[in-house]
Amino acid sequence: MSEIICDVCFHHCHIQEGRTGFCRARRNDHGINVCANYGRVTSLAMDPIEKKPLVHFYPGSRILSVGSYGCNFACPFCQNASISMSDENSVQYRYLSAEELAEMACAENDNLGIAFTYNEPSISYEYIIDTAIFLKDTDKKIVLVSNGGVSKSIWEKLLAVTDAVNIDLKGDREYYKELHGDYDSVHEAIELCSGRCHVEVTSLIIPGKNDSDAWIEKEAAWLASLDDTIVLHLSRYFPHYHCDIPATPIETVLRMQKAAKKYLKYVYTGNI
């Protein structure tokens, strides 16, 4: 039985024939690393661009948002756990080819383009790239809402067809280990966006996990070293999925906003 080592993200999963990796979306098909959730759409909606959240990228517009299943992190507070923590046997989906999705985006009046969101899009990079090919001669935009935990080679392929991204910045190095994520991969993903696409960053503020001024000042200073006009969103956490920590006090989010503004020009709050 042939085994492959997946190169899509930092996990480098050793995947046996017919099985999927940690993300539930990369499968070993006769020794080939295939996108098991290709075209399998679990969620489809027209959203305000601000919901991604992207506030400095065509504000006031609407965008066709699409998601599948699977994720290469394991965040206990995930707001979309019903799909991101699911596999093909535990979620309902419909198949949309890349061409069909592109046609749907073009058929919507006043639609900015397509946002790949809801679950982690980078694990389905082939589908995104194929869809972008069908949108090449249109004015439609490609947006990614990602955890940023992807290999450099895959991320560069995605950036070649992407107009804007929102990347989660979840906490310090130790907290990323707790989430089965990778701190360095996320930082590298944000760095690689520079000069290639519009980028905004989101941090979900959770009591006792990433709610210190010292942490947010360190990250804000780092972001500012790349570009002090990078937008940072600080979102208030509420209990969800497997996380029952009490909701973040509004005062905490506002305090951290003040701290981040020492370095960044644009720091917005959410869920308050």
C-alpha cells in the first residue's frame, strides 16, 4: 500500500491509500495527492464584503461566498465547526464545477466576485485556481478568508490568482500549538501578501488566551513593519463549539484596540 506525504501545509501528513489527512480534504488516490472536497459546496451565500471581514476592499459591495468542508486547524471555538470539522461522510454538499461556480458569480448582479470562506480554502487550492481561470477575462475578484497555515509553494500559487485575503492571527507560538496550527506559516503567509494582493488580518480575542496588551502590541508592531496601513480586526469571542470560556469583556477588546493603534493606522473592533 503506497503512502504519500502531503505538502499542502505544515502538518506534512503521511496519508495511506484511500485515506485523508488531518484536514479531511486531501486524499491519497493511488499514490496521488488529490483534493477530496473539490467542488463539494456546503455553503453558498451573497454576503457584504465587510462580513469577511474586509473593510478597505471595495466597501459597500456584495460577494458570492462559498465553502466546502475540512480544515487543517482544530480550533475549539470554531464558528463553522459543522463544516470545517466534518468530512465527506458527515456533511451535506452539492457539486459545483469550477466553471459552474464562475458562471454563477458572473450571473449575480452587482457581485464583486467569489470569496472562498466558511472552511479553510487553501486545502482546496486546485478548485480556487480552476475557478479563477474561468473568471480571468471578467472583472470579478477572488477573495480568500484563510487561517494562513499553508505551505509557501501552495500559497504563492493562490496569491497569483487572488485579489484580497483576510488571514487569522490567533495568538502566540504556544497557542498555535494548542490549536494544531503553525505560527511561522501564518506569519509567512501574511508577509507573502505584501505587494501581491490586498490583505487584512483578524484576531479573535479570547480571555486567557490572547487578550494581553503585550501580545497585541508585538503583533501590531510586526504588521506595521510590513505596512502600517494593514487593517487589523479585533473580534470579540463568544462561547461556541467545544470552548466554554466566558465571552470576552467589551472593555478588553477596546483596550487592545488602543494598544494596537500605537503601531497601526486602522484597527477595527467586531462583535461588540
